[in-house]
Amino acid sequence: MDYTDWLGSAQLTTEQAEAFTAAADAYYALPFHTDRDPEDAAADQAEDDAALTAILQTVLEEDTLTATASRARQAQLELTAWVRAAAALGAPERDIADQARMARATVRKRLGR
């Protein structure tokens, strides 16, 4: 597959371009792609873009899975804090769930209920 359009103006060495292409091809060969729902095309495209970005940043040694996981854990802690703060400020669980885009059961769990 040709990723030239996706890469845009990224400056890659020949080795980096080959590594990116091999990893991107391997990503698109993963079995979950065959189970995708056409109605979720926009979300799937966003996920694909994020995966290609992760591959590129890895190839360029700009980021790592470990660093990203650390940021995700921090974001999860912040989200939990915001859920709890919203509840403390009197927001209904239904509104918190809608705003946080999580199931109401998850909100209740985060609140210790």
C-alpha cells in the first residue's frame, strides 16, 4: 500500500520509510479490520490515523507506547477527578455520564456507588 498522501511532508530516510510501510501494512493486516462495521467508518478512520501516527512516531523515535500509556493513565486520573468534582458540585449522574461519554454504571463506580 502507498502511504505517500498520508505521510504528507514527513521527512523519512529510506530505512524509516520502509519500516513505516512494513508496520502500517502489518497494522492493516490485523484480523480486527475484517470485523469492522461500515456505520463506524468515521471512528475507524480516526483509529487508523492514530495507529499510523503511533507507527510514525515510533519509527522517528519521537514517542513510545510506554510514554503514551503514562499520559493515558494521567488522563484517566484527571477524568475520574472531574467526574467526582462534578458530582460534588451537584451534577446529576446522567449529565456526568453524557458529558464524560461514559456509561452511567461507570460513573457510579467512579463515585463509589
